[in-house]
Amino acid sequence: MISQLLKAVTLGLVQGGEGTATEPLRNRALLPLSLSAPSQTDAGGSHEDLPVLSNIQGDVFIFPKDAEAFIFFRISDVSKFKGALATFKPTSAADVVENLSAIRRAKLEAKGRRVELTQQQIAFTRAGLNILGLKEESGDQRFDKFCMRDNKTVFGDVSTWNKTFDRPNFNPATGTANVDDGALHGVVSIAASDLSTVRKAADAFKVLFECAVDVVDVIEGKIRPGKMRGHDHFGYRDGVSQPAIRGLTGHLPGQTQVDVGVIIAGYEGDPAFSKRPKWAKDGTFMVFKQFEQDVVRFDKHLKKSSSRWREFDPPVPLQEGETLTDEQAAQLCGARMVGRWPSGAPLAKCPVFDDPDMALDPERRNDFDYTVPDIHGPTNKYCPFTAHTRKVAPRNLDPYLQKKFIEASSIIRAGTPYGDELPSETSRGLLFVCYQSHLDSGFVRQAIQFSRNDYFPPISVFPQAHGQDAIIGGPQQLDEGPIVPAPTEGTDQYLQWDPTSNNAVPVTSVEVFVTSRGGEYFFVPSLSVLKEVSESWEMLL
């Protein structure tokens, strides 16, 4: 049955078109593939080498959703928590496959009919696992030692964090992941077809666990309305590119393929395979981070930069006689920062003008590697090295960076926008969520070694500075001197050394469009481990 569902979903992807009944599946970058037909990928593996979908919590396949809530909690009564956990029903990856098939059928049989879905998942911090009795080291040194607040400076965050994540007793040197005071214990993710359904499910969770947990915070997100559906608040289609998991998902032209163990612990490709405790297998590490997007500042920056398009470096590769309007130049400026156009079309294949048709074609929108005809080696002729997508998801850097290393750096992204549309004065941004089997190989590597590294990507045997990620990197250094974070936390400011006054002065001209408001590291156990934990509750009575 699962095999047939997966094949149907895959057919829906390749047969649909803009405005057709299968459009929601056509736009998904991650499509499950039948375990009974691994030959449909380039490299499948045996059945014994692949996890059972019904044992994996489902958001690693990305919940189809229009709204989502994250319920952060502390466990107040371990015995009652385990008792409630026994009746809690997480959505498995196999359930997600069936949900996708139901969506496809609904679109084919009755255009516009919505499928009402409620999906949920539970994950725990290191402190939360300890309380539940899973005290063995997970095999992930960062997770076992640090909470994200300990790593705030490492990520270059100088902004004010949401108090949910801003624990007072952090320690960047020794870490506080195993210190219970002020720690979160877990998070429940609830995704559904609308916000009211999400809230009903959140209320049901609170009732089920009412004597077992203290809810610390509930953060809600929702898909943007109308034509902006699937886009972030800057206006760019999100989730266009995801890695294909060998043997579990389909593979489209240009899509990076990764071993199962890069995403799910306990399989080939897991860098900590030999160090995993039994309870870690079939689990994955989840990163949650709240990114606030300054849309007004971003739009102003594009408009201001549009008149200087003739100064862009590298130069705009216009054909003879071509020129750009101010609007086209502003769009190009944004595409050079993001690496894709608002439609999702890659700048590497559309270096001057957007191509919405390419963005809608799953066979073409990821079929690129940044090479340019007649140019040997990595080049920024069409796409700057500092473009966000090129920083966090590099391609074809041989011989300076091996393909296997790039594959091992992959993550599954499953975030949701939050906040109201302009002109609302409330904050807005992205509730970033990603999955990987090893934090330092995935999210941390992308955030620090790639995005905030002026010399990444490597394009020569001699280091060459390009600058940081144009979207999520730190502020660029000005000619007058280096820029550093202000020493006072919560100021959201940067300081620059002024040689005239021999002092550090505030910088007001730095363009920062994305501000971190905090986050945390979690582990998402398998359904069988959750069952074992819940069945141990009677021993505590």
C-alpha cells in the first residue's frame, strides 16, 4: 500500500503544472519514494539499510501545512508525563506519505477541495532526555554539552533573544545542556491546514499533559496568503531545494543526494554511527531558530541599490542593446543576495531576468552547479559567491571541497513564516526548523563555517575573501575599520573602531536584514523509543 501511495505522489509531481490539480506536490522539493522500489533513485541500498517509515516521526519528510505551532515546555511530573505520552499520537513519516497522497487525490478529484490535516511531533532537549531516563550520550558532542544559548556568541548573535531561549545561567566554555535550571525540556510541533485547527490541537495537547508539563511558550507560524503562498516575507519562494535521501525520496536533476545517515541517526552516512546509543537510531536532531526579517529595510536597500546596477561586481551579463529598468535592477540586486529570484528560479541559470516557467519546472529549477561555459573552475560571473543559497548549499567545488563533504553538510529544512503582512507593525520572519543526524556537520557547519566565513566557498589553493552570506551573515566590514558586536547584550547594535577618537563608536549604516531571536537544539526520537519511554511510567508510580 505504501509503495503504491509513494508512486502516486511521485507521478503527481511530474505530471502537474501551474494552476493544475497537482500544483502543491509539484512545488515540493522533497518527495518520498517507495521502499520497495529503491532503483528509482540513483543509489538505493538494501531494505536492511533503510529505516521503516512508520517508526520515524514525520516532519523529516516535511509536514504539508498552512499553519504551525511550537509548544515549548518543561516536564513538571515525570510519571504523569510518561503516562500522557502513552496516549500521545505522533505523526510518522508513513503518515506523511498518506497525507500527501490524500492531497493529490483531492486536487485531482475536486479542484479546490481542502484536505483537513493535523500532524504532530515531539522532541526533547538534552535536559529533557535526562529527566526521561535517556542519560547516555547521544553521540553528538554539541548536543550533549551545549544548549543554543551557550553558542550565541559563536553564531554572531548580538540581538535581544526571546526570553524563552535566553536562559540566564549559560556558559559558552563548559556548556549547560545538562543543567536543568532554566532549561527547556521539549517542544511539540503541530502542523495543520489552518490556524484554528492548530490551536485546537494545541489545546488538546495541553489538556492531555496538563498535570505533567508547564508550558513555557507557544510560537505560531502560518503560510503567507494568496500569490505569496510558499514565499518568505522578503518575497522569495522558500524550500525550492532540498537534498534527496538515497532510498527514501525521489531524485530530480541537479538535486544533491545524501546517504540516509546524514539526516537520520544510525545509518550509513551518520558521522557518529559507532557512538550512538540504542535509543538514538531512527531519530534526528532538530534545530529551531526564530529569525526576524526586516522587510522594510530590505526593500529600501534593493530600491536604493537599483540605480547602481552598472557598478555591480561581477558585472551584469547583459546582451548588447539590453538595459534594466529600476524595478528590474532592484529585483536583480535581491536575486544576487539570495541566489534565486522571487519565483525560485536559480540566478545561476537566469543571471539577468527572472524565469517563472523554470521555477515551476522540477526538472530544471535545481539542474545547475554554478559553472559557466568556457570558464574553468568556480566563478561568480552569474551568481556571487556571497549569495545565500550558494553559501549554505554549495555545489561543484572539486577539487577544493569534495562532493562527499558537501553531501554530509546537508539538512532538511521545514520552517514556517510567522507574523502578519505589511503594513502591520508587528514583527515577522521565519520559524526556521531543520533536521540532520549531526549538528556540527549540518546546521552549525552551514551557519558558521559557510555563512559567516569570508573565505567560503574555496575557489583556489590560495584563500580568497568574498564576504559573508548576504542574507544571514554578519555585517560587512567598512573601509574605516572592523565592525564588531556591541559588548552590551540586547542593544542590537554594532561598534566600529574610530582611529580619530581612539574609541569604539556605534555604527548606524550597517545593513542587517535578518535578526536572530534565539532558538534551541532538540532530539526527535523514533516512535518505538517513545513507546518504550511511555511504557516505563508504571515503574515510577
